[in-house]
Amino acid sequence: MRLPDGTLIIEEPTFDAISGRVTTTWYWSGPRGQGQKSASLRLYTATELIALMARGGLRFRSAHKGCSPDPFRNEGRLGILAETDT
């Protein structure tokens, strides 16, 4: 990706399906200099999220594409609608 000021940003992500972690490093170079930054993120599956909600007393109702009313189709952000029994 190139920013309006000409800075070039490159991302190198890797995914470990066993741990559920994405480790990524961003590299940038531009008029203000260059550098790199790394991060490791834990990704929960929809099944794991629903189980966590159930343990917290919530019941799964539906899955959506982000915050929209459109159904989730295994791409993009996941929005989950849940309710309590009370």
C-alpha cells in the first residue's frame, strides 16, 4: 500500500491455525523515514465466541456481516447477536 505522501507500507502476516494467532510485521519507508512494527493477535472462531457467550449466560441468535443486518458469509468482520434468558 502506498500512502498519499509516497510512503510504502508492506505487511507480512502469518497465521497459526493451531494457536489461532496471526503474527504480522509491517514495514514502511517514505519521506519521514523507515521502520518496522510487529504484532501478534489472537483470533477466535465463531464457535469459540458462541461458547464463551454461553458460559456468560448469553444465547446465540444470529451471525451477521459486521454490524449490518446481512447474514455472515465467512468473510469480513463477524457480528454476533445474542440474548439473555431474562
